[in-house]
Amino acid sequence: MSSGKAPKGKSQEQVVAGFQELRQQQRAIASRIAEVEMDMKEHELVIETLKEVAPERRCYRMVGGVLVERTVSDVLPALTSNKEQMANFVENMTKQLETKGKEINTYREEHNIRIRGEEENSREEKPEKDTKSGGGVLVANNS
């Protein structure tokens, strides 16, 4: 990553370090969202399975690292509640992710940060748009 002159007296290394820290925070939020979404899908699978089982049937649930024996009628409402809480958590984390993305873009504009490869890709895309041939099709003009 390269940057132009850093305003407010920050050195180039400090600006880049700040930018990398923001990106790391964004990646951590995205990772947490993915993890909770996977847990939600597991909860949905278990809920769908337990709906087809008799309510008085015994089942086992891990609570704080301890395996607890309960009935389906006891476990099902707790699983449903947990899934709803996870959905709310994912919604809040998604908003945080969007906010962090805006913060990163503001930081990039403020410090004139350019990511390597970004400018090269935009230059390569422009000539492709000006050509008249279809994507991946070679056309010979014999006139």
C-alpha cells in the first residue's frame, strides 16, 4: 500500500499502520458474523429435527461445557430463543461492518491511500469497455 503526503503530521508508516488496523478490525467483524451465521444454521437444523420428535423424548444439550439431559419440550424453546438472539447479533454486527467500511473509506480519502493493483485494474478495464467485440469472442474485420 502506498500513500501520498499524510496530513496532520502523521508519518507515512503511521498512516499505513492505522489503515491496516482498521482493515484488521473489519476482517474480525466479518469473521465473527460468519461464525455466528454458521451457529445459526446449526440451530435451525437441530430445531427442524426436534420439531418432528415427541416432546417427552429425552435429549442432551451442552450448557457451559456440561452435557445436560432434558426433554425436547424443554430444549426447543431455548434453542429458538438462542437462534433469535443470534439473528439480532448478526444484524447488529452487519451494521458495525458497514460503519467500519465507511470509516475505512473516509480514512483512505483523508490520507490519500491507494491500494496496489487497484489503479492497474481500473486502467486495464477501460480499454476493454471501448472495444466492439463481445467478451471472449475474436472478430476479424476483412473489409
